Amino acid sequence: MLEDKEALHALMTRGWRALDRKDWAGWAACWAEDAVLEFGPWGTIRGRAAVRARVEEAEAPFPSMQHHLLNLHFDVAGDAATGIGYMWFVAVTAPGRTSAPYSMGGPYDWEFRRDPDQGWLLVRQQLGIWWTDGHAPPEGFASS
């Protein structure tokens, strides 16, 4: 079970570092084909390709960004797992504006499934926003 928890932690670290590098293919590879993303401003998005497209569109305007995953906890039951954590997202809103970033934070809830060929994959992510700071977020973070 400890190996599974470490594998889940590695999956999330690898995926969210890929987000920071705008490695959309690397990030999307952490998600199951039938994945679901639930995010307040966007509603529910279904399918790996749709999740990737929406997040890529929303985060494309940021010249640089950091996705911090905090207080991670995972529970494993065979080939299924759940997880919780917190997000602290910080992004440069325009080139040269490093002293005035946009940031937000809130809770994550995850569900995972072990794939026999790919290992652990993210099946469902629910993300809430508890706070924001800085300049207004780009258009991609508004409701659509």
C-alpha cells in the first residue's frame, strides 16, 4: 500500500510539473481516457482530450506558472484510490510583470484507477477556489 501511495504522489508531481512546463501531452498522460474534471467556473468536463483542451486554453496566456500541491493524502483500496490536497496556483500574468502575479487556492478531491498497462491514472478531479489574489484572471478562468 505504501508503494501505491508513493506512485500516486509521483503521478501528481509529474503531472503538475508538466503543467508548469506547458507539456500538455505529459500532463494529459496522467489522466484516464474517461476522466472527469469538475471546476466551478467551468462546470463538468468529460474525457481526457476535452480536459486537456480546456486547461491548455485557460493556461496558455500565462508566460510562466507554478502549481503547488499541498497536504496530499491518498487512500488505496485495490485498484482504486482517492486523494485530497490543496492547490496554490501562482502565475505571471504578462511578460515582465513578475512582481504582480495572479494566484488562487482551494481544495482538490481526486479519484484514481490502476490501469494494468499504464499504472495509476487520474479518473476524476474536483477543484474548488477558496481564495484569489492579484490581477483578474485571464478569460480562460471565467465561466464559459
